[in-house]
Amino acid sequence: MCGFPTPTDTVTPRQPRGQERVITANRQTSWAFADAYVAEDEALRWARDRAREAGLRSVSPGTGAALRLLAASVDAKAVAEIGTGCGVSGIHLLHGMRPDGVLTTVDQEPEHQQSARQAFREAGFAGNRARFIPGPALDVLPRLADSGYDLVFCDGDRQEYQDYLAESLRLLRPGGLVAFEGVFANGRTVDSGPQPTEVLRLRELVRTVRESQELVSSLLPVGDGLLCAVKR
């Protein structure tokens, strides 16, 4: 179970039933407030609409805000993104990067990248701020430069996340940061019942990152879970 707490692990004192409902409601309201804290502009709304029409999931506004913050915190000039989608996460990353930074974004679907390219233009980013590479991530990543990136954001095939981690450690400079989207798997990662292979691999990823001596990690409760780690 990757060491995730279960209901039996909690040490919080039992609250009266009415108070429990208040606490739960307050937490839900606080979570919703945090997720909407950074307002999204027309370009982001356009990109979200295109993703919805294509049947793609997009990072939540809260996750997008976290990505902006992470990119800014490492003063990112070079970022690699696995899973372009229709550009929602890319816009957030570009907003957090240096003005001369370049986002290298990888996706198997060129038509999705065309939507992302248009979304980036709508957001006001020059064409040279993003490099689009179509193709399977595990074919593309080995071609990218060792220690050439400040941040790697992984939002592709969750069954390949362990492989993305290995490639990210090669791609990142010391002090660089890797982030994995969707590690909660809609709550299934902490569910004690039988789970599909994707969830089992997410649990393995969380355990590997947490126990690595090469990484300083944190699991952020934004969106569907954002696992972050800094390379020592």
C-alpha cells in the first residue's frame, strides 16, 4: 500500500457526528477555494474546452497553479513535458518559467499538439517558447540531453511512470524537479481493495520516490495528486 495512511491509522480524536460534518464541509470548501485560487484566463478556458471535446483529462486549476509555482521556484529555463494534451498544463508551466525559457512537450497525438500550439499563441507566448515533439514518450525521451532540464512534468501513460522517473533523473540537472500528475488515481491508490495494474504501478512509483536517496519528495494534495521530487 506504499505506506499510505488508512482510516485505521489516524490518530485524530473522534469528533461528535455534527462536528464531523462541519469539518468535512469546511475541508471541501477550502479545497474548492484553493483549486480556484489562481484565476484562469480565456486561453486556458479555450484549451480546456478543446481537451474536453477530445475526451482528454486536463490538470485542475490548482494543479496548474502548483506547476507555475514549481517552474518559478527552480527559475526554469528548460522544461520537458510528457503529455501535451491541448495545452492546459503547458500554459501554466510557461507562465512560471523564465521569459526566455523553452518548453519541450511530447505527445503521441500531433492533432492535440496543434491545439496546444494555438492555445499557446492565444496565451501570448511566442512560437519559439515551445518545442513540440510527436511520438511515444519512451522513444522521444532518450533523445533529449542529459542534465539539460530544470523541470520534468509527467502526465502521460501512468503505467510508464517508473520509466519516466528513470529518464527524468538523467534529464534533470542537480536541483531540478520532477512532478507526476494523477497519482491519487481518483482515490484508488489509497483504496485497500483489488486494483488494476495502473494503480499498483502508481503505488510502486510513490514508494520508489519516497525511498530514493537521490530525491527530496513531497506529495501535494492538488487535483488528482501531484507527486514532486527534487534531484539532489
